[in-house]
Amino acid sequence: MKTIRWGIIGTGNISSTFAKAVTSLEGAKLVAVASRSQERANEFAEKFHIEKAYGSYQELALDPELDVVYIGTPHTEHFSNARECIINKKAVLCEKPITLNQSETMHLIELAKEHKVFLMEAMWTKFLPVTQQVKQWVKEKRIGTVKHLKISFGFYKDFDPEHRLFNPNLAGGALLDVGIYPITYTIHMLDKLPDQILSFSEIGKSGVDEQNVIIFKYNEGMLAQLSSSVLLDTGDDAEIIGENGRIVVPKFWMAESALLYDKEGKLLESCSIPHKVNGYEYEAMEVNRCLRDGKLESDLVPLKDTLNIMKLMDQMRNEWGLKYPQEEE
Ligand SMILES: NC(=O)c1ccc[n+]([C@@H]2O[C@H](COP(=O)([O-])OP(=O)(O)OC[C@H]3O[C@@H](n4cnc5c(N)ncnc54)[C@H](OP(=O)(O)O)[C@@H]3O)[C@@H](O)[C@H]2O)c1
């Protein structure tokens, strides 16, 4: 089995989480890390026993020893970080949202095609075994035809205009940070983009959406009520309601369990699959598999879906009048 050699860009929260996951895998080696500061790169390298620590992202992108780079920087940096890696022939696993908007995503997709390089948004939820079990229940019509979904993702966070969740210069706001999960989950479960969307947001003091609600309507008769917040705990469970029963997925975005009920509320089946490490190992395993098979994208997170979701989020932000400084002409 070919060992896949990984590099990581950024030394923040999610990069540490991902480093734990990838270093646990057989057939993968975390070879390099890059930070904007040599000191932080050294610290991270020491913590995760990584051979090479770079004090700039560009040096890592140029490292000929790497097969793939994980990008764990704020949303606003994804485009330029991914671009640098792709033009240097490195496969890319980029944190969500893959870019700020549809136009940047399109650009990256074209660049990845041109350079024949693998590209995937790190939508890890789709690779969790519990998500796959839930999708299987839906496909097998265990709850009959799905008619309704209720999904939220929100948490309490004290307002801080400098923090990336509230800072417009780092593309803060609920939609791009957490709202992307209920949207992606719904489209994944129904295998279809909505026919109509109605959405509202509350734009806070720093000029980004602190909370939002979104309704998806499908011509086949399905409705989804979705919401997200970076200021309030609006919950983070998913409920999928069908004509004959209901599936409940506690903490759907990092799910380790799911419950299947009949119409009378009787529990028919449950599944519990604890993460092997922290849940991020599954997306890393998918990237390893794809690279070994010479694939340029993942079947489960195809670039067309990533682009379509960016397009929907652009559309909503447009209706809310939410533009980031980087998008102003
Ligand atoms: N999949 C998930 O479950 C999940 C969870 C959390 C976050 N995320 C995503 O991961 C990304 C990073 O989130 P995080 O919570 O890990 O953020 P974070 O803790 O702030 O870390 C971001 C890192 O990016 C680097 N960076 C580059 N340019 C920066 C800038 N202008 N300002 C601040 N940092 C900059 C910094 O590393 P250096 O200083 O070393 O260069 C920093 O440590 C976001 O896009 C977020 O949506 C995903």
C-alpha cells in the first residue's frame, strides 16, 4: 500500500484535530506543517512528531515530497492557499467552506482540472459511518417517503468582533461556518437541490449573520427547516421525518449515533458507532483511497455538489445584503 504523504497549512484548532486523526492512520504520514510563524510551525511539528516545519505556506506548497495538503486556515485564506498548492501539483483537502463564494470555487475547480490534481472540501460529516447508516435507512425507505427535515447548528459564543466567527475580514457569520452543515446534510439525504429557498438572517454589530433560518421547498413535496447561529445554542440535532416514522441524529454534524422510530414513536432500531479517533479520520481515509486510485475527486463529496452549495449560499447572502470586504469591487 502506497504511503500518502500529508502536509498541513495553519496551526489552529482544526489543524490540531486533523493532525491527531491523520497520524493515527496506516498508510499515511504527516510529513510537514506550515505556519505564518516559524515558531508556531516548530511547536506544532514537535507536538505531532512532524519532520518538517515551514515558516511560510509557500515553502510547504513547493515541497516535492508531499502528496496532499490539508488546509486549516480561516475561510478567507482557503482560495489562495489551495491555489498555491494546486499550481504546485499538490492534492488538496480544504476546510469548509471551500472558498468564500461560487466564483472562487469555480476558479479552483478549473485550476485543479487543468493541473490534474485532486481537490475536495473537508465535509467530514458525510464520511461518518453513522451518516452512511442514516442515508441507508432513508434509501431503504425505513421511514417511508421523507417529507420533512428539521436541522439546526448553533452554539453560544460571546460576541467578539475580532474572532473569526464575527469578523467580516475573516468572512465570519453563521451561514458559512455552521449553516453549511444543515444545508449539505439535507441535500445529501434527499439527493437533490431544493426547488425554492426562503431565508432570513440577523446581521449583528460586526456586519455578519449571527443567526439565520432557511426553508427549502421541493416540488416533490418535501420541506426542510434549517437554521444556524454563532451566538445562540439553537441545537445541533437532525430530524428526518417520513410518512411512516422518524430518524433522529443527535449532534448530526459529528454523529456517533442515530435512532429510528416508527409512526407511534416506538424505537425500531438504533446505531452507535463511536469515532475511532475524533471523526476526522474518515475523510482522511477517503482522500488516501482516492489518491491511491488516481481519482481527482471523491464520489461522496463531488466538486459539482460543493459548487452547487456555494451557489445557494451566495444566493442567500445576496438576498441578505451580506458581502465580505474581499468581495467588494
Ligand atoms: N470541519 C470542522 O469540524 C471544522 C471545525 C472548526 C473549523 N473548521 C474550519 O477550519 C477553518 C479554521 O478554523 P479554526 O477554528 O481551526 O481557526 P483557528 O483556530 O483560528 O486557526 C486558523 C489558523 O489559520 C492560520 N491563519 C492564516 N491566516 C490567518 C488569519 N488571517 N487570521 C487568523 N489565522 C490565520 C493560523 O495559523 P498560523 O498562524 O499557524 O499560520 C491559524 O492558527 C475554518 O475555515 C473553519 O470553517 C472546520
